[in-house]
Amino acid sequence: MPTTPSAVRTARETAEQALTEWGVGVCHPTVGPALLILSELVTNAVRHAAGRSPQTTVVYAAGEDCLVFAVHDRHPYRPPLYGAVTGAGAGGLATVMELTLGLGGTAVVRGDADGKGKSIWITLPL
């Protein structure tokens, strides 16, 4: 999708639709925090990567016991996710990590093979 402010709403609505199709109701205790995490990550892509990454990609997957999603952009900066927890980061990324870890989930940044982009992968238990 285009790396514009409307991407946040599009990503969130698409996630809600996918979760519903997969039988994970919006009342599930993981869904609200997951949607907030997703919104924060897409917002970060819009704020910080739009100049170098006109497109942002969001990947969604779910299994019996977990929800996985990733936000990909073509900006080379790879934020230190766990630094956000220890005080080196602030704002949205700190919220992402607090929610992810609070739910017993994991977060990882994976760089593109060419070093010119990255994906932030979130895995949350269901």
C-alpha cells in the first residue's frame, strides 16, 4: 500500500477482516493490543520511511495458537526494538514493545538482503 497516513487505517481494517475470516473474534484479548501494535508500526513507516519507501507492505498470518504480522518498508534504518524497553527509545516503539512483551510475544527486525529495507515481525500468542 502507499506509505501515506491512510495506510494506518487500511492495515488495521485489513487485519480485522483477516482475523474475522480466520475465526479470531475482535473480542479475543490479544486482538485489541495487536491492532494497536500494527497501527504504531505502520504509523512509524509513514512518519519515518515515506521519503525512501513509497510502498509499505503488511503481512498477516495466524495459526491455532499464534498471530504473526510484519510491516515492511524500504528505509534502511533498523530500530533497536529492545532498546525501546530499556529507555533508549520512546513513543510508539516503546508502546509496541511494552504490549508485545506484556502479551508474551516476540518482536524482531529483519533487514532486506540488499540492506536497503527491513521488516518488523511481531508474533503474539492467541
